[in-house]
Amino acid sequence: MIKTIHRFFYAWLFLTKFPAPPLPKATKEDWGRIAPYFVLIGFILGFMLFYPAKLLTFYKMPVMFSSLLILFIWNMLTGGLHLDGLMDTFDGINCQDPARKLEAMKDSRVGAFGVMAGIFVILFKLVTLCTLLLNKEFLVLLIAVPFSRLIVVYAFTFLGSNNQASISSSLILAGVKKPKDLFVNLVFFTMGCILVMFTLNPHSAIFHPIAAFMFVILSFTLCIGWAHWLDNHFKGHTGDTFGALVEISEVTVLSLGVFFKDYFVM
């Protein structure tokens, strides 16, 4: 039990910029067993965005200001970890020499293509957040964060690792129990969604069951497609591509929320 709590906090330190209680030094085995907590931590981060978004909307703050503030909080929660991975990944995608793609990703200097990718992701998040807040679709914002972590655990389970992956991602991948860890995260995600939809202000939550089903299926299909595309492009995932997958998955879910804006009102 104590080891489980420790590993939760190792995952907390890895995925967020928040401190944790004093912990013993993590072993390689400990770092390899943090995957089961990805979705759980995603829900915690999601709630840290959900309540400020509701509060800002309740007090009728300007939607652009509110969206920008939520986006700022979002990046502060993770320290821009995934955005950094996204920009490095797109620098690799832009490299025309297949043998030098990973070298381009490891370069500390960010290239023009990486910068453009980062800007477009931030703009997509900002614009979709404006729409979601205007339509009070806080539920989509809450679910986007754990969902993106679930897709990463899917990639851990079913997709390969590049031979030149970073030490941290290699340690995590080496410790993943397949498919047990994915199943654990699926259970956390399913239970979390059920609890959120039926206990969090249930009298004001409006969602259509068929639309909700289509939303989930489309989200899974598109985001798993992104995971396989990155895997094929780089001949296996790296820490940077996992970060990119988180960002792309979040944008995908938020964008689908815009298309389903009449079905997820709180």
C-alpha cells in the first residue's frame, strides 16, 4: 500500500509541476510503475481547470480573458512539458533526412516548424476554449485532460518504442504491464466519466446519450490514429512524441466538443 502511494506521487511529480510529500528515492522499478496513475492524475488536473472555468463564467468575465487565463493555468500545471515535446516532434517531422529526425528532436534549439506547431496548438486551444466557455461545455474541458493521458497509455501498451528514446520514457515503457495498465486506466476513466456526469451538478447537466457515444468513439478513433501515425513516422515512440500525443489529443477532444456544442452543457 505504501509503495502504491509512493508511485502515485512519482507519477504526480512526472506529470505536473506540483510538489509532493517527502518520498524515498525512486528506483527504476518505481518509475516503470507510474503508468496506472496517468488517468487519475489527468482527472485531478482536469478539475483544476474545470472549477476556475465555471467560476469565471459565473462572474461573467470576458470570454477571451477567461480562456486565456485557463490556458495559462493549464500550461503552468504541467510546466509546458507536453508542449515542448510537441515542438520537438514537429521539428523532427520537418526534417527531410530520416536518419536525422531524432537528432533534430534532441536539438535544444526549436526550429520554425516546431514553433509553428506550438503556436497553432495554443491558438486551437484558445479558440475552442472560447467556444466551450460561451456554451458552458465545462464537461468537455474536464474530460480532455484524462482522455489524452489514456491515449498515451494505449500507446505504451500497443505501440513500440524507438531505440533512441529518452531514459525516462524507456524506464516507463519497460515497466508497463500490458494490457493490465491500460485496463486500470480505462476503469479509472469510465468510472470518472460516470461520476462526473451523474453526480457533478446533475440537474443542470445536459447531454444526449447517442451524441455522447459518438463523441467518445470519434475521440478514440482520431486520437488512436494520431498515436499510430506518430509511431509509423518515427519507427516507434519517444518521450517527445508522447508529449505531442497528449497535446494533439487534447486539441482533438476540445475541437470535437465544439462540433457537439449543443449536447454537453453544464
